[in-house]
Amino acid sequence: MLTRDNLSRNVLRAEYAVRGPIVQRAQELEAQGRKIIYCNIGNPQALKQKPLTYIRQVLSLLEYPELLDRPDALKLYPKDLVQRARDILDRHPHGTGAYSQSTGIPFIREAIADFIARRDGISASKDQIILTDGASKGADAVIKALLKGPIDGFMIPIPQYPLYSATLSLYGGQQIGYYLDEQSSWQLNDQILTESIEGARAAGIRPVGIVVINPGNPTGAVLSHENIRMIVRFAKLHHLSIIADEVYQENVYEKNARFYSFAAVMHEMDETGVSLFTLHSVSKGYLGECGHRGGYLEIRNVPSGVLEQFVKLQSINLCANVVGQFTTYLMVSPPQPGDESYPKFVAERDGILASLKRKAEILGEGIDRIDGMTLEMPQGAMYGFVRFELPPEKGVEVSEMTPADRRRYEAKRDSDYCLALLEETGICVVPGSGFGQQPGTFHFRTTFLPPQEEIELLVARLKTFHEKYVRELEEV
Amino acid sequence: MLTRDNLSRNVLRAEYAVRGPIVQRAQELEAQGRKIIYCNIGNPQALKQKPLTYIRQVLSLLEYPELLDRPDALKLYPKDLVQRARDILDRHPHGTGAYSQSTGIPFIREAIADFIARRDGISASKDQIILTDGASKGADAVIKALLKGPIDGFMIPIPQYPLYSATLSLYGGQQIGYYLDEQSSWQLNDQILTESIEGARAAGIRPVGIVVINPGNPTGAVLSHENIRMIVRFAKLHHLSIIADEVYQENVYEKNARFYSFAAVMHEMDETGVSLFTLHSVSKGYLGECGHRGGYLEIRNVPSGVLEQFVKLQSINLCANVVGQFTTYLMVSPPQPGDESYPKFVAERDGILASLKRKAEILGEGIDRIDGMTLEMPQGAMYGFVRFELPPEKGVEVSEMTPADRRRYEAKRDSDYCLALLEETGICVVPGSGFGQQPGTFHFRTTFLPPQEEIELLVARLKTFHEKYVRELEEV
């Protein structure tokens, strides 16, 4: 019989803290009847965020098109959405039940190209767009395709969304971590990037790409225009492809911040020599349609021989799920002024974004006031990456440890903290070590997705818990 | 800028003929206004097969649950399905919009375990079931996890469904082909298996698993009970894990044939020492819900340390799309006698299966009557793997070629044939070389999914085309 020892080393090495042991423990506690506040994952509709009505109305018609022939059914839907469902089925008569073209339904790829063109004022082509089962699958394809051998690696942020480290592990690639600059609201830093890439090269690693998440996960940072220009110049200088994870592009709360896409900034710089892979998704923004697993990968500045390899990769997977494709279509072409469904769409969209902003403020201000905790108000995305202080353990000298031992020791300390937080308060967050952090610092990632009263409760419970936890450590 | 030379060798090596150049050419011709009969892919609803109404009715309610509060809406649905949608949302209040647990929604995994237990009279556990985005993703996970190094390989049938060779290429594994026995209706043959594994070992390859597709793709063969027992004994003897691709389990047309699952046969043999990975899907059978990308992987006879690695792999992907999960649930728990929706379900199911059987017969009998073509009536699945004769080219001595040169030469001949068939008749089939075939033989795979009149047309056109093509070759 198969044993663990027979399995791929790459698979065994991969780690994904967002759904790791602490979440499993939370599910056990919940099964025992405990009320858990799930702040571990950006899963808005599991935390009572309502779906946008127009999306679901159109999907219900697409799943059961016979409704379109029933006058009594049509009274239940806004007229423009009935027409929208009809148009979709005219353009794609196979509906939700057939495999589509490998890269996705052509008119949807066109609509995405229009969306990019409208958003950024640049040109975009449907032939460079591949619909995917969520953004994760796009990242998987790029990393899989660009790793040519065991010394190849991607630069990934620290802290990072662990999809990237996990996928690099799965395909035997090297992780080249670069620290985000906590002092500068988690922007990227040219000097840190340079030190990181030089260190990797000195260690015999060949960097092939850089992953940038903007707005940031887990940091909530929105990168400045100048920061993105710097990254493009850096990628150009070092012959790196860029993976731009832009799934939180609609989630910007800080009034002085604005989302700039890498595609737009590169266009403005007239930069056509840096290959760019951009990810987007229906799971975040104001849709939060995580369960539908829809998204796309846009590829720029690659020769056709590279593009066709991505098309082939997608063809092995047959195609992204078609309901997710339709959801993506509806995301990039929402109701317009004058449509019957428009006022409700606007009210729902603005309600969700305003609520997220308010909760980001409550979280940021509340936590920052706790003694021994630091958090700026998240500028964007759905997370706060909270820094907290722990007193040193008596008799333990971290400075005498090897870096790896120290990392393990500190990872255990922040995991123990998060586990104790869960057991005592029912709050489920992810330890900072799951994303990466500077030695000697401790963090956890929490979403601000639960309803506002739970965020307020979370802040209050955190304060009580943290004070007690630190006191007990000091008393040991 | 990135070039093709920078890409992973594994990715460049991967091939997937089902959506290869001939299909691309067909799409070009179609864009020019030609009518194409797409027989290249098992995509029933693209070929006018209607979805089962009960599935789409429930999905439309799940996408837009507000309908459940509208008495005027409920008149449009059978009562049992309204109740079913309510029950689903009671058990899973997050509906279609949230990520589920990594391995899938618990009650759905339970329903699948019940389905297996009912079908096979054996016990099954929800904890060994992982919901996937179609069966392809399950195969991907198993192959990825079981390949420990570059000398590891899987035994795969020749002819095979090219997902397996493509996935092995992607993860740098070795393909150990074993011929299916065309003389015995494409069953597996003990002696051929033994020669194949011994040859691989002699070549320094370490076989770790065997892929079996039953009912067969592209062969349409339904494996006998004794054949499956033989395979289990073979796997046991050689310490191989089994991947049992059973997605066509409902598609059995030959009256003396019956589907036996590997799980059932192994249970009956009291065999608990062979690790078994079984794949199923909503894309085939009588549902044909390819676009929904639903399916599951069932894992038997592995220690918990192995199982948890598969759970982790799935967690990196977050979860299978939730609509596909619900579709899978509805597949394994269809309407029951007494339900308002039952008569229609039975009529639709039986209509689809009877039509497929009829079309398999028309295809099998019609093609077998063509001079220079051979096809038994497909026993199951959705395909005929048609053998055809081509006259030798003058001045070409295949016996003087290396095996690799001969394979390339013969692959070009059957590709040329299929391309000419497409250009002349609009019929799109896949060359046998895309699946693998014995040297000196030529085949193509065709589905029998198009409407009956198109199958009749296909047989007639094939005859005319083949006679002309052979005549022209002989005249050269």
C-alpha cells in the first residue's frame, strides 16, 4: 500500500496556512457547538455578505432557460436582465452545460478586453485573455510554465499570500522572498528588492519572475503609482516576468490611495519588453462570489509561441467552469444607468464597499489602540496584518539560534498565540508565520469581513485576550 | 521578454490532441461559415443533448434563493424540487457564493458515499471523498502526488485518453504504455501488461501506478468482471496504485456488458492492500453537464498520512466550484418514485441513454460496413475508435525506420487523413495517434453524440471520403 514516503517531496513540502491546522481546530470546535468568528479567509458570503442580486438573477435564468419562455416567470426579473440572459444565450447557445473553448467563451473574453480598455484607457485583446477557475488557477499556470529547472525561482513578497509559496513548492521552484516595508505602509522597496535578488543569485538561484499583490494580501497596502513604476524598472533590469495579482482592485478604502494596474503603468512607461501576467477574480471586490470560482489571466508582452503554450495548458484542463465564466462576464459588464436593475446594483455595490471601509476603520483604529498591538487602517483588500509584541521567553536566546531554528521557534510562538486566541475567544485568524514576517516580529492576518458588530466584538475580545496572554507569559 | 525557450520543458512536451490543431482548423472553417460536425470531444450539450430539467431547476433556485420566498415563482417548479432547494440551503446556508470546505460540502460528500454504498453494496466514507472541478482535476492531483522523481512512471493504456499522457508530461513522469487488446474488444491483457512493466523496469523506470479507464475512452470497451480482477492482482503483484477513471459508468449499451467498479471488485476480493483512486464526473453519463465542471475523487486503502496530503493539495485550490458540487449532489441523489419531478426525470434519462445506444449501433454497423474500416459497436462510453486501412506509400519502407521515426511518420499519415476528412466533409474527429495505437495501424476517435441524422450523414460521408482518399493514394 502507498505510504507518505512514496509521495512527491514537492507535494509534502507545500504549505497553505490559510486552511491549516488552526482552521481545522476551529471546525472541530464549531462541530462541538462553539460559535466561531471566521477571520481566516477572504470568503465574504460565508460571513453574511449578500450576493449582488443582478448576478444571481441572470445566473438563475441561464441555468434554467425555460423560464425565459414563461411570461409568469419573467415578471420576477428586471426587464434588462431578461434581455441580458437572452443576449447571452443568443451569443452562446450551449449555455452553462457544455465545455466552452479552452480559453473561454469568445464574447466574454471580448467583454473583459473592453473592461480593461475602459478602466485603463489602453488597448486590450481578447486573444491574450484566458478565463480561469478563480485567480489561483491562473497563478498555477504561470508558475508551472515559467519554471524551467530546479534553480529557477520567483521573487515573492514577505508577507505573501501562501498560494505563491505553495505553488512554487509544488513545481519544485525556488522562493526568493523580498520583505515588504512595514515602515512605509508595506510598499515595495527598491533596495530590499535588489539585496534580495543579489542574495538569490549568489546562492545559485536563477530568478525568472516577481509576484506583486496589489492591493496587498495580507497587508492591505495599495501600491503607489511611483512604486509600480519602480517595480517595472526593476523587472526590466533583471529580466523578470511580472505576476500582478490584482484581485482586490475594487477594494480601496483609503481616500488618498488609488488602484493602478500594472498594464496601465507599463503602457504609460511605453514598456513592451517586460512580460506581464495579470490575475483577476470574481471572488473579491464587491461581488465576493468565491464559490463560483471565476476569474481570468491576461497576458501581455509575450511572443505568440509563449501564448500558445498557455492556451495548450488550459486545453488540458478543458475549460474554466462556465457559470464562473458568466459570473466574470457580469462582473465586467454591470447594469448601466437607465437599466431597471441599475439602482439596486448601485445601492448594493456601494453598501458593500461602504461597509467594508467602515469595518476596516473600526479594525484599524480599535486594534492600534491595544497595548502591544499595531495596525494602520488597511488601505485596501480585505485584511489587516496585525503586529503584536510578545515578551521574550526566559532562558531562550534567539540570537544564538540558526536562522532556520529561529524561524521555526518564532512560528511556533505565533501559532500558539493564534491557537490560544481561538480556544479562548472563538476568533479564527492565521498566524503571521503562514505569510512570512521579519525575524523577531509577530503578526496575524485577520479579515474585516464579519458583520460590524462582530468586528467590534473581535477588537474587544482581542484586547482582553492579548493582555492576559502577555501577562501569563511574563509570569512564567 | 519571455520566449518559448524560457518555458518549462515539461510544459512544452505536453500534448493534448482532443483540442489540438485539427480542432483549431475546424473552428477557423466554422468562423468562415462552414457547418462542422464536432465529433472530437465528449461534449453532449454542445451537440444538442438537453440538460436534465430537475438539475437545472434546482440550480436556478440555488443561484437566486429569493425565488423561494415568492409564491408566484414556486408555481414554476415541482414541489419536491422546491423542497430540495430549501433542504440544500438549510444544510449549507452559504449557498453558491462562498468557498466551501476544501474537500467539498460535507453533506454532499455523505451523499456520494451513500451513492457508492448503494451502487456497490459496500461501505464508503465521506472522509475519503474530495469534490473536484471535473474528473481531470482529480487525475491531476493523484499523478502530481505519486510522482516522487524523474524515473517514476504510470502505466497508461494505448490507446488512452490524452489527459493522462499530458499530465504525466507536465509533472515530469514517465509514460509506460500498455496496449489494449483490439482483438478482444479492447480488454486488458495480463501478458501484455507484464511485458510492458518488465520492459519499463529494464529501461530503469519505476512504475508507481496504473491508469484504467472503464468504460473505455477512446475504445468504448466495458471491462469484464474477470478483467478487473486480473488488473487488481497485477497491481498487487507489482505494488502499483490504481487510478480508476469511471466517468462513463452510466454509459453501457451492450446488453451482455455491465459496469463493475474497481471498489466493488476489490471489496469482493477482500483486497485492502492496493491503493485505489477512483474518478467520477457530472460531464458524462446521461447528465452531460461538462460546463459545470463537477466531479469527485474517492480514495481507498491509503493511510491517513497520505489522505491528508490530498486534502492539503485541494486546500491550495481552495475548493471545487460550488455549483459543480451541487450538480454532483443532484447526480448522486436524483428524484425518487413518488416525487413530482420523477416521471420527467425518468423520461429524460431513459431518452438520452436510448438515443446514445441507438447512435452507437448506427455508428458501429455503418462504419463496419465501409470497405477498409473496422468498428465493433461501442459497448459503452461515447466514442468509437475506428480502425482504417491506408495503402502503403510507394518508396516508403516503414520497416527500415527507427520506432520513433515510424511513429512520427504514421502519426502524420493519420493526421493528414483526419485533416482531409475535415476539409472535405466538415467532420471533426481526432487522429488515433493522439491516443496511441499499434505501429502499422491507423484509427480515429469519433463521438456518437451528434443528433441521429448527423450520425447517419457522418457514416455516409465517411464512406465516400474514405474510398476517394484511398483511391487517390493508390493512384499516386
